[in-house]
Amino acid sequence: MANQNITDNDPYSKEQLGMHFDPFVYKHIKELKLDGVNINDFIIVFWDISKFSGLVKELKALM
């Protein structure tokens, strides 16, 4: 069942997020199971790692 709180302009809607994800994820998202247990919540987390390599270089310089 679709979330009734999602509107057409919701930036987190399936259609909006679908631009960034493999369609396979959405096709099978309702069939998610872990060790035979259905997963009712699915959380997607984004990290901005664009400056991560610079941080690593700085930390290495401190060692």
C-alpha cells in the first residue's frame, strides 16, 4: 500500500528518488526479507563523501 502522505511534489517520493536509484530496488522493495522476516521499513542514507579523500590526506599528514 502506498503512503497516503506522499504528495506529487514530495522530493522523497518514489518517482523523485528513482532518478538516483536502480529501478531494481523499487521493483523488489516490497519483497525485502532478512532471514525469512519481512522488512517493513526501508531507510536510504546518503553521505556526502566528496571531500573524504582530502580529510584522509590531512589525517595521514598528522601521523
